[in-house]
Amino acid sequence: MPKTIIAEGKTTTEAISNGLKELNVSKDMVDVKIIEEHEKRSFFSILAPRVVKVELTLKENREEKPYKEKEHIQLSEEELNGAKIKIENFLNQFVSNFESLEYSVQTNLEDSLVKVEINGDSSKKLIGYRGEILNSLQNILSAVANRNSNKRIRVILDISNYREKREKALEELADKVSKTVIRTGKSITLEPMMAYERKIIHNRLQSNNKVNTHSIGEEPYRKVVISKNK
């Protein structure tokens, strides 16, 4: 059954807002029904506050949409090499701003994809909390590679093998949390994650018939909820 709560407020807007905060979702993810709108009267005061009650029901089928790789046009070796040169030139200028940063860059070309790997102990400074700097830098490199290009060139950046380590950590988290959910019967909401990270959680637990997963909230604060199957 879809989750339903009752929320109160001085106005309809306030009541709905309070309910959305409790559910930790956006308005488009619920059905709203006004169930009570009256004046509360105090024995000691005739100036009683107005109270509005609303019923919020989570809409069904709010699970994360299956991740689909976009189709990319086959690129020539010349186009890929051009993108590679752009990326390397940009990185050399970018990292030159950090005097103490020692690093090595390796680029590999695959179809319409340019893989960039940055290694070195001090290069870890470019990862950031939960990979925030890494992902921002990847977006910048993608923009650089596609500058003055009529075709879409994909760029994937990894620093000190962070992505593989992060994937393993998320899979371990999914396993650990699912065991807790099965044992307690209580749903657990994970911290906000990027789309590809949520995909790792969904995929890891897809074959576990004792739990189910869905996502709530809006980017960039969208979260995975793991709950027990009934």
C-alpha cells in the first residue's frame, strides 16, 4: 500500500509543506487531499488558530528509471585525437595553478569515448568529498573536448582509481543496509547520491527478493530508499 500521512498547518500551503518535509519528497511525488479545515477553539481564548489538515499519499511507481546509455555517433581517429589534445592542453594549464600538485595523466581512446586517468598521491586532492571535484572536472573536460565539435564526444575521468573504489564501497553499503532492513523491517533512506551512484545501489539489490529500492527527492538531493518486501 502507498504510504499516507496526515499533516497540519495554519494554511493549506503550510500543511502541504509540512507533509512534504516529513516524507522528504517533492510535491509532484504525492497526491494531496484536504481532509479537514476548521477553527480550533480554546476554552481560555476566543482567538483560536486556524488549522488545516491534509492527507499526502506517495504516488506509486516512483522507482528510479532504468539507466540507459545514450547512443553515440562513431567518431574518426582524427576527431578523437583532437579531443585528446584539447583535454591534455587544458589539464596542463589547469594543474599548473597548483604548484605542489604532482600527477600523471593517461588518455585512452575507445569508439566515441575518451578515458582520462589521473594518478599520483597529490592528485587525490582533485577528488573531493564523495567525488564532487572529480565529477565537476569531468564535466569541464567534456565541455573542452566538445568545443567546436559537431559530434558528441564522451569523456570519463577517473583519479587514483576512485570510481572502482567508490563502486565497491557502495555495493558493500547496499549489502549492509539491506541486512538491517530485513532484520528490523524498517525502511532506511541513504544519503543523497548522484544518478550513477544510485544506479549502483539499485543494481546491487535488484536480485534480492527480500528488499526493494526506490528513489525520492529532487536533484542534487535525490536519495535511495531501501525497504523490506511484504
